[in-house]
Amino acid sequence: MSASTQNQALSALLFLYRYVLKRKIGDFGEVIRARKPRHMPKDWRWQWVFPQENRWVNAQTREQGRHHVDESLVQKAVRIAVSRAGLTKRATCHTFRHSFATHLLEGGYDIRTVQELLGQNEVKTTMIYTHVLNRGPAGVRSPVDGL
């Protein structure tokens, strides 16, 4: 998985907990963002972000491990949550991606930063999120407003 995809996932998780779920997630200190490795590491632990419930055991070596959760399980959990919440609009895992990008742009982040976090090659692809910014003069904030 690319460094930009890892950073996007981390940013999305932080955003989800802080702004959507409104939960404190503690102090990460200086969160180290992934960088493009020279060589892909052999022992890669990204799978621990969404670990599978059950562990596997190698019968010969007794080595244990855990795979990452299958994306279909996350999709099913979101589908169930949407149903239980009684939402009438369609919402999927991909909806989080759109919400994440939209909130970043509304928060004043530049389009290139959003492009990088989404892992998109073309800024043209990222520009689809800018339609939410068409607020006219009411959308302009004075630097004093932030004080």
C-alpha cells in the first residue's frame, strides 16, 4: 500500500474520531506520517489498524499471526449502521472519503493537500469536491474571524 494511501487512511480515522464521533483519541505526540519507502518492508504492520478477529497458527512452526479484516466486513458494518440510524440517503464507506475531502476543503485546506491525502494523481479529479465551496461572498472569512 502506498505511503499516500496510508496517510489518507490515518487522516480519515483521525477525522472520523475527532469530528464525526466526537471522541477524544488521546495524544499521539508527533504522529509520524508514512513516507515512500525505498524498499517495501518485509514485516509490515498496517494490518493492525483493522485486524481480523481470529488469529492464524502455522501448524509446523507454531507461528501466529493475524490478517487484516476483509473490506466486505467493514462495508457490511456501515450498511447495518446506516440502516439502524434510519438514514434515507444512500451512505457507504466511500461516503466517508467524500465527507473527508469536503470537510478539508471547507476547513480551508488547499486543493493540493487534499489531492495528496486522497492519493489522487490528477488535481482535476480532486476538483469535484470544490462544488461545495460555491458560497459567494458569505463564504469569505476574514483572518480576524479566526481569532
